[in-house]
Amino acid sequence: EVSARGLSSIISIFAAYLNQEDPDDALLIHITCYTDPESEITTVYETSAGLDETYLAGGVEHYLFSNLSRNGVCWVNLSCECSITGRISEKELKKMVDSIYR
């Protein structure tokens, strides 16, 4: 499932890749771009004990985190905020991030 919506000051894209055998096992990708350069990005990500690391790729800081049984990564590049979350390992998250900048 992929959806996109645009409001006056943001463009939001959301993709959910579902595991047919386990509906709780989904890979979620969310991108929000702010069209107003004065917009301040203030999203809060809930985390739990476990993965908590800053990862530099493509000259951009990415924040790896865990929340319950899922891991995630979030970052801001120019006026876009991006995140990937799911039941994926730290190694897989880093591989995904690295693939963006190739």
C-alpha cells in the first residue's frame, strides 16, 4: 500500500509493505517534505531500550532506534524528513540507508 497527500505546506508519502503471513510484520516508509522553507521539523519518535545510534551516510546524520519489537531509522535531508521502521536488523537498516546514496 502506498499513499501520498499534499497539503498547502507539506507533501507526505507513506508506503507499507505487509507480510501476508504475519500482518504485524510490516516495513513502513514515511517521507514528509515541507514546501515552506520556514517550516520547522518537529516530529517525535518513540523509542525503547536497545538500538540508539547515529549513523552518517551521504553526509547526512541518520538516527537508528528501537521501539518495542521494531527497529527504525529517521533523518532529515534538506526540507524532507524520512523514516523506515519494521522488524529489521541494524545491519539491514544501514544497508537500506547506504543504498539511498549510491
